[in-house]
Amino acid sequence: MMGLNLNIKAQEKKIALWEDKIPGEIIVNYEENEVYKDNELQNVSKVITPTITIYTPSEIKANGTAVIIFPGGGYSHLSMYKEGKKVAKWLNSLGITAYVLKYRMPDDKTMKDKTIGPLQDAQEAVRMVRRNAKKWNLDASKIGVMGFSAGGHLAATLSTNFSEIIYDSSDETSARPDFTILIYPVISMQKEIAHNGSKEKLLGINPSKELINKFSCELNANANTPKTFIVHASDDLSVPVENSINYYLALKNNKIQCELHLYEKGGHGFGLGLIETSKNWTKDCENWLKYNNYIIENSQ
């Protein structure tokens, strides 16, 4: 049993991602835009203060594995409930401690280099969780990331660029995830299969070929990329399924442990899987987590 907390109910706590100055920030005079429904935060945009919300499973379930969730939203907003809190609660049911990251949207008004703003937050999120592994009763070698849609692009970018120095870290804690879970992810910035909304938000209207290649994750997979689980629906009209297929092939070519599930129906943005064949992906993911010892059978 992990830790000394005797409260058997799942807990939720929000904390600031950055203790001091946010790297590369530009101070602007506007407020974050939050959308609520039934007193539940659904979406947020204009993020200027990144946070992590911690969802802790009951002590009798907690198994020491952590997953940091990057909600999607085309790099213009974050789906904080459907691709955040709901997913965190599901992970809690598996004994996994979940962290929902409210990361900054790429915006020339709020950051000096919008192409790296979200990645700065992602790197620091992994470092924060790893730094606090003992305090939060975690196994520092079982810290994963999970991204939906544009959040999947951020997770894949982190997984291929975790060692890139893009801000002054307070210590040498590794930003490398131990595993990556990608759900209908944006992967490529190449013209043929890119999600144009995400591409324009992150890279601008006329990005250079160098910038396009840098943020096309299938071109940057390498031998140090974490093991990966990928889900996509073949009938996704927003983010072509080739994003996931090409990333899977890149991982396979680099001899990275990877598993790809393609579902005939499901479209885009199905979250935990409510329609068509995509509704079964959570069970497939659970099996993968068990196979890789991120869920221990006797902890369930």
C-alpha cells in the first residue's frame, strides 16, 4: 500500500507549474477564458498561468504509476473535462495517479517563441512529477504522458525532444517520459496529412521547411523515444489516420516498443470512447499498461 494517507477516496488538487517566472513569457492584460457546464470546467483558452491538477487514486488502489495528461484542442483551447478530468478519473480506477496539465497555447502575444511555449510546460511537468516522486508516493521510473489530438502532438514532441534545452531548469531532473500514450494524435506538420489548425497555431501561416520538419514527430523519433501506445479511428476527418501510422512506422524502424490500434469507426475527439468501435480502446490500453507492468494485477 502506497503512502501514509488514510483517506480512501480519490483526491483532486491544483498547483502552479512554475514556481518563479514562466520562461519566455510576455505579460499581457487579458484573462484566461474558462467555460463551465454544471459547475464543471469544460474548456479553457488564453492560458497564461500553467497549472497541474493532481488526481490521486485511493490508497488501497495506488500503484506508484503516474500519467501526465495533455488535453487536446487544436492548440487554441484545452478540453479540460472530456480529455482531462474524465480521463484522470479512469486512470485513478486503475490505480494510476493522474496529472492534468493546463499548458499554454502558442501565442505571439504571450510568449517570445510560441513554437516552444507548450513544450516548455510539458518538459517542466515531467520534471515536477519526477522531482516529487517520493513525496507523492510514485515510482520515478513509471512516469508516462498521455495526449489527445493536439495534446498528442505535444506528447509526441516531448517524447522525441525531451532533452532539448529550451529553458533554464532548476536542476538536472530528466524530462523523458517512461512511456507515451497517444489518442488520435496530431503528429505531422507535413502538408499532406497535417491538421492545418494546429499547424498554423503552433508554427504560423508560412513556416519554413526546417520548422515544419522539426515539429513533424515522425521525422524525429529516435532510439531514446519512450515505448508508445497509439489509438486512432480510420474515419477521422480532422486528423488523418496517417499521422498515427507514420509515427508507428518511425518508432518500429527505431526498434521502439510500440502498439497501434486502428478502429474502423470513431471519428475524431471520441475521448474515452463513446461511439462505434473506438469505445473499446480503454480496455486495450489497460491491457498494454498491465503487460508493461504499469498496472500490477494485485493492485486492482
